[in-house]
Amino acid sequence: MKTNEISERIEEAMDYIQNDTAKAIEIFDEIIENDPENIEAINGKGSSLMKLNRMREAENHFDYSLSIKKSSSAYISKGIIAKNRKEYEQALFFYDKAIETNPNLKNIVTILKNEINNLMGRETEVNGEYAQKANELIKKGRKYRNSNRLWDALDSYEKAIEADETCRNSVQSSINEIKSVFKDELLIETPELGDSRSDQLKLKSLKLLLIEKDLEQSLTIINLILDDAENDIGALNQKGCLLFLFDKCKEALECFNKCLIIDENYHYALFNKAIVLRRMKNLDDSLDCLDELLKTPQNYDKMKPYQLEILDKLHEKAIT
């Protein structure tokens, strides 16, 4: 299809979404077959699947779209899906990402966020049976999350569970949402697009991790690679990331340290090690990793906010 023809077909499919959703999906599939990375078509099909209440399939399409290019429409759709699941913290996160992607949508997204905040307020009243300390920590966690202080939010949610185990189900989606943010921040080397068994397995494992969100199967495949080549630095790094997502921080650290023994300048593992150490509240060692990374100019924009967050935290500890 030519560009003009694709645009016309997308407009046609959009017109069908409300009244003939199956026809819309048919057109979107035709476009995607010819142009597998057409963002408008992928998001359009995702919206069509939402219309049919096929939310899991819809979410997979929006995830695939975002893996190609960040778009406000995909983030807003993911926010709506999260809201419908009552995963309110996650919905707010996706709405914030939508504004980051397109600041012109701030007014519209603010309305969506206000709806979430109202729903969260009602839920807090309903869940008043939790221990007072747990309720206070949950509210504190939400405030931190809304201020994008993710580490503090995670700490508050986990302390809430310690204060009252019965609130676990209520805050678990918020914890998972923050972990999802961490997952997106971890550095994983893109595998070569080769024909070797190892290259194919790495690509499959990465797809399972980033798109299908099947962490267990992704780890199984990485272990197969390491059975054949125990010093495969890319596979070791990805295994460390997966173990971190399973909250196996010590094992993850071992993987990253092994990477750095193989190549002390392997910045993927050094950054991921900093994240794990931060999770373990080992602030000084995490800061050392970030300081080392900041010696390289191309790492500055990504690493500097993490360095500043840890410096702020160390300053708070020093004055209390």
C-alpha cells in the first residue's frame, strides 16, 4: 500500500470502530500485514479490541506500539484499561506518561486523573478497616507516587503490608506498577538480528519480557543460553534483570558482578547493579556505580536523576 492509501484505510477503519468493530479490526489487520510497525493501525486495533472488551489483547497491542514508539494515545488507553481493573496507581502513571509524550493533552488528561483520584478517595474510605498505621502509609505512598518519588512510594507500600498484612491485595497493584517502571528503566542490550540459535533465543526471551510479560519463560530461555555459554555477557545481564524483577536481589547482583568481571566497562550491568543496590537500600554503593557511569558523557541524561535522588536521600538521613 502507498502512504496515501494507508492513511485513507486508517480513517475508514476509525469510522467503523463504533458501529462495525469487526470490520475495523479486519482493515487494521490488513494495514498491519503490509506495515507491521504502523503505530496508528496498531493503536487502532487496540482500541477496537477494547470496544469488544478484549482487554488483554488490547493491552498487548498498546505494549507493542509503545515498544516501537512512545505515543500519548497508547498511554491513555493503557491508563483506561488500568482504571477499569481498579489499578489506580498504574492508571495515573500511564496518564502522566501521556502528558510527558504530548504536553498539549494536559487538560484532557487532568480530567482523567481527577476521576482516578476520586475513585481512590472512595476506596480509601471503603478500606478503613485496615490498621491506622497501614492506612497512613498507603496514603503516604500515593502522595509519593503522584510526586514521582517512586522509591519512597514503594517503601511506604511495603511498610503498609508489614503494618497490616490484610492490605496486601489493595496495594499489590501499586507495587507492581512501580516495579513495571523499574523494568522499563533497566538496561538490556539489544540482541543481534542473527540466525544463530543464541541470537534467536535472546530475541525470543526479550519479547517475552517486554511485550508478553512472561518473566518465567523469559528466564527459562536465558538459562538455556547460559547452559551453552556461561559467560555470555548479554544473557547474564538479562538474567540479572529478570531476577531483580522476581525480587531476587542478591542473585541479580551476582549476575551483574559477573558481567563486570568479564568487562568492567559494561555500562548495562553497572547501571542495573546501581538499581539493585538502591532497592537493597545500599545507597553508598549504588551512588558509586552511578558516579562511575557519569564519567561518560553519553550516560549523563539517564544517570543524573538517579544520582540526585540518592544524594537527596543521603542528605535526609544525615539531618534526621
